[in-house]
Amino acid sequence: MNANKIIIKAIKKSPRLDYCLDFIFNHFFDCGYSYALDSNKPFHINYSDEESIGSICIRPSGYLFDGSLPQMSFLLEDVFSYIFYRLSCAEDYARNSSDNFGRFNGGDSKFRDELQVPGVDIALLNLAKQLVDLFGIHLERKESFRLIHTVDVDQFYAYQQKDIIRKIGGLSSSLLKAEGSRIKDRINVAFGAKDPYDTFDLLIHSARGIESHFFILVGNYDKVDNALKIENEAIQKKIKAINLESSIGIHPSIASGRNFDLLKKEKQRLEAVVGSTITSSRQHFLQLHFPNTYRSLIELGILNDFSLGYHDLIGFRAGTTNSFYWFDLERNEKTKLMIHPLSVMDVSLKKYMDLAPQQALVEVKNLIDVCRKVNGPFSLLWHNSSFYDEEGWAGWRDTYLEIIKYCRT
């Protein structure tokens, strides 16, 4: 047998099985694979109901051939079906609950107790060990541990560069709530002090030498999509400065989630400023509607999406630290959209998990250790606004910096 390729015995091919094997042997590992549909040919993995000796036997659940979802116990026994189920986000298609933004809650997932374990990665590393033990074939994972540093920019400034109506409205609100510290900050910014959301020097400097992505919200203003106008010269200058240091991506508004024309306009606005084609994206509020969100991004020319994570919990939503191509479950086909799963979001830690800064640091370090153990990347999402003491972020600057430091050590 060709030691450079893994030979799979299967009763037949299918788009789902092809997708799964391509992820395992061409994307996760770098060895390639081929089928042995003729039962007389030698093979390494037996993916059939036929008995065999001296090979790795994986009994098919049927899910990759006829699409019928077996009981979870049978799915877990068929590692190929398990991997496909997690990567295709099949659970999202069948969900019967969501929050006010239409998001699937991690707390409602059948994998909620396993989110801090990359089950797909562990299963594949175990498969690699079996291949060593039986055939002496050593598979090397293509990825390695590293930090993927990402920033969502919902608003560039808390007080600066806002039109007169928003400034008067904000000041009136602070006066009614007797927010003395915020009133003081508003006045100081008006007289030249640095805006509390203008933390871009910190974000860029701390992640220097690390893969870094900034996702910019340029949607129309409303109560949810509260971005500043991209036509503002100061905003454009800031975007161009960020673009010199990091990758720039679109942060599609909530309003554009079901409006393709609006999504297209937002992308064009950002491209006009950076002077190049935008090919990466992360949904505002991590809002995903399967399959429509990803189909719209593909139609728009987006090649990389960084939205796949739960808003209410940290961990591995797809069971892997690895990037992977999105599989359109309804059309039963692999797409060209690369998914980069999210490990941790700052808002998840503070708002949804209700953790104090030091508690959050412990949780994040544990997750980083898990990524190191499986030799996979750790993806962090922070907001430029998540340092402002007056909005409840006192102490979180140190947490952010400690996370970066821990990833570098």
C-alpha cells in the first residue's frame, strides 16, 4: 500500500463522505486519501459493514449516505459521521429555540457540556494514533498552536465624531441618569482628551507579530447597529491606519442579515475606503441564520468568515480549532467559504457568563491550554470598546493583556 495515502474501503462514495475525508486527510492532516471500492484491494480504514482483520474498522451509521440522522450513540461510534455533523452545523438547522436576535444559544446545544473540548480534533488525533500503531504511518497535523487575534469595531468612538443630535441625546441621557463620570468624560473628550473607545494603539501594539483581523461595522445607524458614519473623514483615516497594520473585514449589520442589497452596499462602502476587495467577514452579534447567511456571503465574494462561535458560551462550537470549508447541508455540497471558528469572545465572558476579570482569565487560560494540547489555533474576539471602566469594563484591560501574554509564552 502507498504509505503516503490513506486508503478507505467504502461501499460507495457520497458528497458528505468526500467532504469529511477531504477535511481529515487534506486539511487537518497532510497525507491525502483514496478509495478502495473494490473489496479485493488493500486498505487502511474499513468504512463498511463487512468484517475485516488488520484494519481500522468504522461501522457506517448511514448518515453520510442517506442523510438520516441516527441516535447520538450511533453517531458517536461512527467518527466520520460525527465529524461531518459537527462541521456542517447540522444542529443549527434543527434547532427549536433562539434568543431575541435569532441566535442559537450554546446552552441549548446537545454539546453544551463538551464545548470546552475540541471533540473533532481529539477524535482525529486518536485516529492518527491508530494508524501509527497498526501501519506505522505517522500523520502530522498541518496546523499548530497560535493566537488568531480579532477585533470587532461596532463604534470607533464613544463621544467623538458623533453628529449633534447624537451628542445632545447622549448628554441628556447621562444627565437624567446622573452619570457624573460619563458627563466628565464627554466634556474632557470635547476639549481634546482621548476618547475611551479609541484603544486602537493598544490593540495593534499588543498583537504585533500575530495574525490580526479587524471587522468594521459600517451599517446604517439604529438602536442595534449604532455605527458612526463611514463618510466621516476621521473614521476613514482611522480605518486606513488600521489597514496598514492588520487585515480589514466587514462586520455586517443586523439589518443586513435578511437584506442582501443592504449587505452589498455595506461591503462597497468599506471597500471604497480601504481601496481593495473585502474577502473576510464576521456577523454583528455573531448572528447566523443557516444556510442563508453563508449563502449571501458567498454570493458577495466573501471567502473567509469568523462568526462561528456561541454568544453565550466560550469553546468550540464546531468541535474543532481548525478552519474548514462550509458544507451547505440543504444543497448537499461543499462550498468555497472557509470558516474560522471562534474560541472566546469578551462579551461572552462578561455579559453572558457573568465572570469577573480574574475568573475570566482562568477560564480562557484553560481553553488556551486545550488548544496547545491538540496543537490547534486559539481565536480571540475583543472589542475596542471593552476597556471603558464606566461601561463595566474595569479590570478587563489587564485580562486582555494577560491573554495575549499567555499565548506568546
